[in-house]
Amino acid sequence: MKQSFYYRGHQEKEIFAQKWEVENHSAKGVVQIAHGMAEHIGRYEYFANVLTQHGYIVYGNDHRGHGQTALKDEEKRFFAEENGFDTVVYDMIALTKHISTEHPRLPIFLFGHSMGSFLTRRYIQLDTEHIHGAMLSGTGSIPSLSLRGGILAAKMEKKRKGLRSASPLLDKLSFGQYNKSFHPARTPFDWLSQDNDAVDLYVNDPYCGGIFTAGFFYDLLTGIKQISNLANIKLVPLNLPIYLISGEQDPVGSYTKGVLKVYNDFKKAGLQDISYRFFKECRHELLNELNKDEVIEDILNWLNVQIDKKTVRV
């Protein structure tokens, strides 16, 4: 059973969210989803329905600049006037607090995909009071030199065009190379999935795609710099379970190299419960891949292990 609602995020902003309930009321946990850039929480319907069938209540919100949180043109593809990356993370934290009020006895797990994985990595640096584990799908790492160049370009674009102006330049710098490994390309988004039908659904979704603003790119790139800082990674509780999943052919994860960099950074920071899995031949959106059921089964196995560990501790 799905329910749509709005809740108050950071600084009283109205944030659109959805909730999928477990029908027999025998839930064993909650999964909170953070969606990726240029998409929305509604794309996780299939995933959410499978999770509820296995005893997990699911929540997720449309981030600022996305979906039904950004119905006005001036809100689309833009985070905030200042401190946008952390602002969106605080919106996620506000949703967690809402969840913990509704389900105070259930463990809550974060699932972040792509941009949502970057936001989730910041989340667990700031606040894990109600969080029992985090899953990072389609995450990655940007080399420091490239990151500095991107931030400089975003600063210049902000100054030249304004915070809320679309930036084709930054879009090309960020995503222009993602499709190059998938020629002959049928669409500009072949890098998302091997499943043509899933790619077409993305292309035809009015809440997906588009050129994002200079302000958004500045927030995203400075956020990635922030979450990659070793001192910030050390803010994550050492015993928090974290699971990284990625497609071997995912350009966001630099074809596994960027994901391994994140994994090794976590280990370097002293985190003790980190694991990962790469799915052969899969691209960026594992939940929309040809073998999505295998991916979801793997996620459920990880979740069930965490639930069992919690039961043993109790």
C-alpha cells in the first residue's frame, strides 16, 4: 500500500515523499531511499514493492530541485541559495525523524543511489542517531584535480550566468563521457542500463533528465569534496554497517575503480563493517537492470543479516 505526503524539511521547506507499507503489519525494518540526480522517488516503485513483500516498510522523498518537491519552474534542478548539499541532507534527516516517530521500534536503513549515495555518505557523517546501516548504490569518487577544476568551473558559471541558470557546459563536463563506452548508442542515456525499456521509461519521464543549474553543480561538486575528506569520513561511527553495490560497467563508479576508492577510504578511516559487490556487465542503475531481481535479492540478504545481528545483540 502506497501513500504520498508532504513533510517539513530543513527550514520548514515542504518536501514531497512516498511511503510503502507492509500489508500484514509484521514489519521488521524500514528502508529510506535517497534517489539520484535528475529522477524522483516514484521510479523506485518496483524495488519498494519487493521490499514490502519481505517485511520492510519503505520511505523516500523527492529531493529539492526534483520531482514533486520542485513543481515551480524556479525550483527545478536547483538545491538552495546557499549550503545546498547539506540542506538536502538535512531534509533526509527530517524524514528519518518522521519515520522514527511513526515506527519507533523498527531499525532504519538508508539506501542511496548515485547522487543519493553522495548525500547518504554526508548523512552518516552528520547524524546516525536512528540509522542502523547504509547501502550505497552507484556511488563513486572524482580525482582531486578534476574535482578542483569542476568546482572552479562551477564558480565561474555561477558568476557568469547566475545560480539558477541552466549550465550546458557543466552538464557536458560532468556527463559528456558517460555514454562513450556504449557505442553505437541508441540514446544519450544508454549508460544507465542494458534494459532498453528501462532507458526509454527514463527518457520519456517528465520528471527525469534536463540540464541542471550552475548553483546545483557547485553544490554537488563541493559536497563530493566534503564527503571525500578523510577527517569527515572519520565522523562515521566505526561499527556502522555499510554496503556498496555497483555495476562493473558503471561510468559513475569509474568502472569499479571509483567504488574501490570509496571502500578503501572507509577502511582507512577505521570503519569496521564495510563490504561491496560488483555486478557483471551491469551499468549505472542496478535497480533497473536486466537482472534487477538478483540485485534486489542481494540487498535483501544484506538487510536480513543486519536484522539478525541486531536480534543477537538484543
